[in-house]
Amino acid sequence: MELTSKQRAQLRGLANSLETILQIGKDGIGENLIKQADDALEARELIKGRVLENNLDYDARTAAAELAKATRSEVVQVIGTKFVLYRESHSKPKEKRIQLVKTKKKSEK
């Protein structure tokens, strides 16, 4: 699912108050980190991560892209060493999920 700019802006606003729960250190992105990110996305839908200074292999943009691909999520934003990922949860009840703004389809002329 591709996010629209309005949905991305909505998620960026929600992410401002989030704590950073993922940290990519010198070990990089391994199975353990992918599982941790996957579990966090299922529970929270929106997570914030950070690439630590001791990681020489990744910058935040490539780390976010690789993690998003591995967890089937979307990169919402990347600022400096931090990044935000989003994936709709399927285990949460519909009322408890993040309600994204609906996109209007252009009417055909």
C-alpha cells in the first residue's frame, strides 16, 4: 500500500510524540532486529528507529528502506539519524487502529 502525501503528513504528526524503540547499532540489520521491528509494527503500527553512530554500514535512509522491505512496511520519514515506519496492524481491532485520511479519487471527465 503506497501512502499519499496527506497520509504521510498525518503519520509524521503522530510520530512526533513517539519514543525511539529501535536502534541499529554496529551489528546492523539482522534477523533479531527484523523480528523486533515486525513485532513492534504489529503492536503499534507506527514506530521510530535510529541508526547509532557506531554503525558504519548504514545511514538512516538505507536502513529505513531495508527494514521497511524486510517488514513489509512503509517509510514515513527520515530525518538525520532517525526514521519512522508504518504498517497497518491486522491483530488489532479496527477501532484501535490508526485511521488514515481517505484519499479522494479523481473523477473521470
